[in-house]
Amino acid sequence: AGGLTVESNNNSTGAIATLSNTNLSTDGNTVIGALVFNNNDDSANATDAEIRAMSDSTAGRTDLYLRTGNAGTLNDRLKVGFNGDISFYEDTGTTAKFFWDASAESLQLGGTTNIQHQGSNVTTFGNNFVLDGGYKYLTSGAANMLYFDASGNTMFFKAPSGTAGATASFGETMRINSVGRLLVGNDTSNVYYN
């Protein structure tokens, strides 16, 4: 009563509702379809929420957005990219505060904190860098990395101040090796502590 019902007795597909943009010239940032949730209270004067499918900046690739509203303004809260990347947005809906990069197996928190799986039993925790065809600065400034390798070493790296998007060149500053020895300094002139 008063709603849309889509029913099916097909156990393979279930019930399907299709939203289509039939314009043959869709390109990047075209809305493919949306489910809009409205509050009928005139004093609210707002769209309360929306689930939107939108083409990526390249035609043929579609991102999915979950948006919530406040006084007529919808803000992005969650974006699932065509490639599996997931972004959770802060209160104004413009900056991703939690980002999962599916291809790099990287989790970014708060804009500059990074947790990353880098292949064969290697994990890094860091600040102000991302692995994107090489290490790159997220913002202008220095970068730091804590690196756990498959041999049981824990290594500390630092990159000097650089520009957002530029290549970050890390140098090792300290290591706790697999037998528990602390090595301080660069890899050619270490000071050892037992």
C-alpha cells in the first residue's frame, strides 16, 4: 500500500528493478540512476538521502554513492568506485577520511595515515605517503614509514620534506632485526645495541 513492490519467483536472479540512463552520449560524471528518499515534511524542505550510480570520469565505468541530506544539501558519505576502492567522507562530504585502495591493498585514514600490504608478507604503517607506482607524498611535508618484512625485521624509514604527488625517497633510520638487535643509523654505518 503506497509503495513500489518488485516480485519474482526466480531463485537465480530474484526481483530486479532497473534504473537506466538511455542517453547514448553519456560521459564522465553522468548520473546513471538514483534512489531518492524524501521527507514529506514541508518544514524540512530537503531530500533526506540518496543512493546514486554515476559514471566515473571515463565513460563506461560506474561509481556508487550513498549520500545523506541536511536542509536541502546532499553530502557524499560513501563512495564505492568502479575498481573496488571505497571512500568514507567527513561531515561536509568533500574529503575522504577513510579510504580503501583495492588495487594497492592500502587503507588510508584521516588523509595522511596509511596501512598497506606490499606483497610477500610485507606490511607498512606510515604517514604522508602512498604506494602508487612508487612511493608518493600525499601532502607537502616529510613522510615516515614503519616496515615489517617477511624475515622478521622491523624497520623505520624517513623521507625528507617533499611536495604532494612527488616521489618520496625513503632512507632507513633504525631497525630491530629478526634476532632483536637494535641498529641505529643508515645501513652503511650502523650503531648496534644488544
